[in-house]
Amino acid sequence: MDDGRLYRILHRFFDLRPDESRAALSLFAYFFLITFSIYIIKVVEETFLIGINPRLWPYPDLITVGLIGLAAAFNARLLTRLPRRTHAARTVLFFASNLIIFWLVFNMNARDLVLSPTVDSSGLLGAVPLLVTIKDSWPAPVIVFSFWADLFIVMTVTHFWIAVNDVFTLHQAKRTIGFLVTGGLFGGIGGALLMWLLGRVVGPTSLLLVCTAVLVLMLVAIRRVYGQARKIPEGSDAARAASGQRVGYFDSLRTVRRHDYLRVLAALLFSATVVGALVNYQFKSVVKAQIDNDLLRTSFLGSFFFWILVVSAAVHLATTSRLLKTFGVRLAVYVAPIVLILGTVSLFLLPAAGVGLMAWACFMRGSDKTFDNTITQSVRELLYIPVPAAVKYKAKVFIDMFVNKFAVGFGAVLYWVLYRALSFSYRDPVVQVRLIAYFVIGFAGLWITLAGVIYARYVGVLKKDLRKLWQEAHKKLEAHVDVDSVAPIVDLLQSRERSSTLYLMNLFRMVRSDKLTPELREALAFREDEIKARSLDSLLDVGGEAPFREIEEEAPDADLVTVISEVLHLDSFKTVMHSKLAEIVDGPASPEMSRMEAALLAGLMEPTPEVMRSLRRLLEDPSAEVLNYALGSAAVHRHKAHLPLILPHLGQPTTRQAAQAALAAYGPEIDDTLRRHLESDKESLEVRRAIPEVLARTGGQRAADILTEELSRGRGEMEQELVDALFRIRADRPVVLFKKKKILEAVYSIVRACYALILGKGGEESPGGSDGAALGRAALLELRIKRIFDLLTLIYAPDDIAKAYQNILKGTAKSVDHSLELLDNILNRNLKTYLFPLIEDLPQEQRLSVLRKLRRRLDRAASGRRLNWAPRLFRMTSRDRDA
Amino acid sequence: MDIQTREVGNVVIFDIDGEITRPAEATLHQFVKAELEKGKRNVILNLDRVGFIDSFGIGEILASYISIHNLGGHLKLCRISKKLYIVLQVTGLIKVLEVFEDCSAALKTFGEP
């Protein structure tokens, strides 16, 4: 079957991509065969185990604890020395050969003992002593087989999940996990069904041979799976992990101990497994009391596992992926322990006579198994995925093999102690089960606590893996440059060649504001005394001669700024300069240079009425250069009367920067004036577009509120400027708070515009303004998505959002995965639903289909028409309020 | 000021002729934004034939830098005059803006021949 057809069939039921179908199907088959064989072996194991004395039940688990560590170490070592495909195949062959031996042993035990010392009908002399040995040692073979079964289950399942990690990335694994686990469920159902139907006819022992055949088929599946393994880039963590580094048991243990996250994960698995072990003992106790016969027990256990798996499959298909997609790891991790606690508590509501006890035991064991097969397993594997590959391989082997089994052993010890201390052999099964229940509740409580801890750590691990790829531009500038000095420095250097008066006034301005840096001094290469003399000359020159020669002569060593300032304050100087200013400003044909000098001088002088009047005139000058200096002087005096003259200059590209700087100098006191102009439809669009930058520079809470309010009006022509200004305020002033509801409204509005871009207009109006109508859709979409993320930095942790955005845009495949996973865990559910189809890598057809559906919902929400199931977009959720 | 644009691979080169001062018509930043809105992210400003830049012009270069950088792109300058180099040095902008003696060297940093 070709890949396209395969994809089309599978895609109807599962979220798969075309290039994943073949690999996913191979893994599906692999897992199917693993669980098929597991459920044959499990039923045989439990049948024999329940049949022996209950006081012996803990021994297989304790033996497992004692020996599994060695097996884990050996397996870890082999994983790094052998190609994983080879190791997986040899492991399966080993277990297949063991099954034949066990078949022989169990078969011999079932046969009648021949007492006379003659050769029996089979012709083998040695068979008699062997028969005697087996009979005498019974139930030791059962205990050995039980340990062997545990080893088989752990090793084959571990190899499977390692294969998944080899074939798929994090995000692929999360998406396909539902499909893969379904394969496991179907395999288990098949194995359990076989035991149910044939168990009471053929008996458990003969079915071990069927299992052997299944293991042979598993070899084929392993070969297919590793044919699909993704090429791992050289130098990556996975490559180093696969390159044959030494890994021993203690190395694995050290790895886990060194990582806080892995320690918590190990503890979580431990508590969950102890709960499962105790529930298992409860189940065994009830089954032993109620079913005595081996064949009946085999059939019952076969049917029990069959129905558990059918229910698991139904639950899994209906809910696991949906649960993970909707609520994420955060809530999914709590489902199992909460249900088990509630189920355990319900035991105490049963009548003392034990009516309904079998049903209760089946419910509890069934729930534990169902969750284990579905949501718990999926969550557990997802919790591994953010861990770096080199660490993961070491840790997984240790945690899955040793910690898991140690927990089972712990449960066994607990049961062993309870059995003896509380004399279980003399107690009614109901009492036994209730006594164990107290411990189930305790460990389930610990499980819930650790679930909360691991989730917090999970998000931390995701964040740690992501780096910011670039620093925001204005932050980078501020780290190296005094941005406010750039224009004055350039004006100073430029004026040197144009007018000595202008030059020296610019110099004075720089000196007065202490911005004359060593680099600038060197560039100017001036001598202080020369400057002092020339500046006094220029400033005091009102007709070719310096009228105040005595000052120049008397203050040769005085500080330049102090001297000039004193001169500027002299009444006589002021009188002279006022008339000079008026002459230049009112004169019909004053040269542009003179007007520039006058405009700059106005900023150096005291704000007398005459100076302010001159400045007002200069603020209406036709020359952009004169206006530049006039606006600079207006910024010094910050006179309210100048505001109406400054504002129109925002609309001109030649004076916009200077006008913005001048208005910003007024500070927050003009925020409301700016708001009126921003909101006014009568004001020109160019002026309104320049106002957000001014508010960003004044940057207080009020400015943020004004900008947010304007943004929420949804007038798209200023969207870019408003978002940029808000983004800047957030970066410069972390204490400012932003109205989350309004920001979210703006986000959804932009999301809707993005949908319109992708789906085509269809009646949607694309916001006009600075984006224009003739732009490439993809480029425009990218700009709009940037705006969405800029807005999200206002209401979520800015660094997290910035990292996620930058890595989605320009990161590696792995960092893109982690970015999406991080967003999945920090954004609210509604937002994720609408945002993810824009940023995830989806097939085009699927994206269009999803977007059409989501656009209809957005349109309904926007128009106020809501159906019961449509999301309330504009109502804050408790998560929104809490953030 | 006259601006001609040309593309070399994924890089847009602005060949600027004249003075980058307060213009009556479109500003340099507006030209840059137009290219950003077409999806371009790598920009070189060829200042070989730029005789004069005032504070407004420096502001336009800075605004262009900010717009490009925040989208994950890169702005580079090539063939700047000695005067402009001094201005960039004195203002500290030389630590932020990447400057190249010739435009082919700037292109190479983008991985273009």
C-alpha cells in the first residue's frame, strides 16, 4: 500500500502526518505484538501465582527487586554497546527460548509422577529425576516464572519506547502517542481474548508455545521499525548518546540523582507503582477466595484482562488524545490517583459481608490497569521527552526497570508485613482488603502531591532548553549607546561646518547636560580656552564687537558653563538677545541659518514671555531644520501653550522624530492630551500614528491604559504602532500592568485577521493602514503573528513568550517542539485552540479545515451570537485573572 | 535622496544616492518597512554615494535597525564615508551596527556569494 493511501486511511481516525504513517504503523505493529505476548504470559503467571499460598505472593516481587538492578545495568550497558535494533532483536530471541523451557517445566509438573525406577513411555531416563525435582521444588518454578515475566514486560516495553524516541520528535510523539498506545491495547485485547477462549480448553501451559510464535513475529516488526528511524544529526545529544558512551548501573543512578526533575519523576513512578501493587494484592485475595480451579481461573483472568483492555481501548480512543490536547500534561497527571483514591474510599461503603467485593476488586484493578494502559502511560512518556537524549537513555533504563520494580518490591514487603503482623490468613477477605486500603489512600495522596511537583518541574525543563536567539533591538541599543544623545551629537558635528554660533551653542548644550564624552572630545579635538573665548565672542556678538570685553578678560579660568550661564542671566544680555530674537523671527527675510541659531538659542535662555513668543513663531517655521531646533528648545521649556504647535509636526516625516522627543519631554502630564488626539477621528492618521511612540516614552500606567484602550477599539490602521508602543513599555517598565481582557480581545482580533489572510477574504475585511493591500500574504501573516506574540508578552512571562516565538521562527526542530510544548503548558486553553493552527506545522488541507471551523466560532463570538458550546472569548477565565 | 533596491539571494541591497536628510518624500525607514512587509529580513545599506547624513538620517538608520532586528533579521552598512564612521564611533553606534568596507564582504556574511 502506498504511503498516500495509508495516510488517508489512518488520518480518518488519528492525528498523523503523511510522512509519519509508515513509521507509525510499524511501531503500532511492534507494540501490538509486545502486548499480545504480555497478556498471554501475564494470565499464565497470575493463574499459577494465585493458586499458591498467599504468603508466598510477595516473593516473586522481592526477587525481582533483588535481581532487576543487575538486569537494568546489563541492559543499559548493552544499549550503548550494540545498535539498538540488534539489542532489541536478541532480547526477543532470548525470551522466546526461555518460553520453551518454561513450557517443558510446567508440562512436566502437570504430569503424573512415575514411581518405579524404570524408563517411562517417553524413553528418557533422565526425565524421572527431572520430574521429581520439579515436583519437589514446586512452587519455585512459579516464582521464577513470575520474575521472568516481570523482566520480559519491562525490557520489551522499554525497548519499544526507546524505539519511539528514535523514530519521532517530541511533538510527533505527542501527536502519535494515541495511535501507538492503541496498537498496544489491541495487542493486549488479542492476547487476553485468546486466554479467555482457549484457557479453559487448552490450559495455560500450552498457550506459552503460542507466545513463542508471537515473539518470532516481533523480530520482523523490530526490523521494520528501525528501517524508519530518523537520521540523528551529528553532534546532537542523541548522537552522543548513541555513540557508545559507557553506561553502568551506578552511572544511571548518578544521572538520576543529579537531576532534580528525574528524581521527582522517579518518586512519582514509585508512588504510582506502590498503589498499583497494593491494588493487585487486594484483587488476588478476592479472586483466590472466590475462584478455586486453575482452568476456571485462567479463563476468568483472560476475560478480566480482555474486558479491561476493551474498556481501555474505548477510553483511550475517546479521551486520551483529547484530554492531553485540551488540558495538557498539567491536568492529565492527576486523573489516575484521584479516581483510585475515590474508589478505595468507596470500599468502606460496601457491606461487611462482602457483597459486591468481587465487582469492587475488578473495578479497582481494572481502573488501575486502564489508566496504566492509557493516560498514565502516555503522560509518563511525555514527561520524559523534554529531558536531553543523553540523560534520558541512562535515566529511562534505571527508572523504568529498577525504580518500577523496587516500588513493586516495596509493595510486596508491605503486604508481607501486613500478612504476618495482621494475621491475614485468619481474616476474612473483606477485612484483608480494607486493611490494605489505608495504605493505598496514603500512597495515592503522595502520588497526587508529586504530580503537582513534576508538572512545575516539567515546564521548567522546557524553559531551560530554550534560549533567546536575539535580544530586543532597543535593549541592545541601550546597552551600548545613549540613544538620546545621538541626535545632539550629530547636530553638533554637522553644525561645526555650517555655523560657528550654532556649533558653539550645540557644544554648550552638550557640556551643560554632561554629554561631552571622551570620544566626542577627541573627535572635536578642541582646547577649552579657545572654545571659551570663541563661544563668548559668538554669544555676545551683536554687531561685530563684543560689548562685554571685560568679562572675557576677567574670567579666563572660570568654568565654561558657569560663565556662559551667568552671561545668559544678565539682564543686559537678555534685553539684547530678546530684540535680536524678535528681529530674526519677525524679519521677513531672515536667513535659515539665523533662524536655526535663534531656535537653538531660545532653548538656552530663560523662558521669558519674549522668548516664548519667539519660540512660538519658530515652531511654525517652514524650514524642517529650523523646526528641529525649535522643537528641541520646546522640549527644554515644556510650555503648555506650545503643545498645539508641536502636535501637528507629528504628521510630517521630517519633524516627527523631533516632535516625538519634544512631547516625550513633557512627561506623563500630557498623557490625557495625547489620548484626546489619539482617539479623535478628526485628527490626521499620521499624527495619530506617531502618538503611541510618545506614550511609550512617557511610559507610565496611564500611558499603557490609553494604548490598550485604543488597541481594543480594533481600528487596525494603527495596530502596529500601538503594539510596538505597548511592547516597549513592557520592556522598559516591568511594574506597569496591562488589562488582560483587552489585550486578549486584541489578540483574538488579530488571530481572526490571520484566518482571513489564510482562508481568503470571503467577506472578511483585512485591516488596512501601514500593512497596505498589496503585500504578500505570507509576509503579512508573519508580521501579524509577531504582533500576537508581542501582545502575549504583556500578559504572560515576557521571556517565555519571547523564547517561544524566536525558536518557532528560527530554532532547530527540537527547539520548535519545545517551544510549542511550552506554549501548550502556559497559554490558556481557548487561546491555544485558536493560536496553534497558525504556528504548528500542519498539512495545508488540515490547517484550512481547522481554520474554517475556528473562524465560524470566532465570527459567532464577535457578533455576540453564542451557541452553548462556543467559547466565551471575552470573558476572563480564572487562569486569566490569576496570571 | 534616491534609493534603488536590488536583491541578491535573500538579501535586499539599498543603493542610496544623495543625502539622507529630512526629505519631502518617502524616508529610508519607509523603504525598509516596505521590504519587511514583503518578507525580506536581510538588508544592506550601500552608502557609497551618500555625501551627507544629518541627525534625521541617523535616526532613520536606527529605526530601520530596530524594525529589522526585532523580526530576527539583520541590517548591515557598507562603504560608509570616514565622516560617517566617526559619527558612528562617537555616538557608540559602531558597537551595534555592522559596518563593512565593501558590500561583497557584507553579502558574504549572509552566506551569499
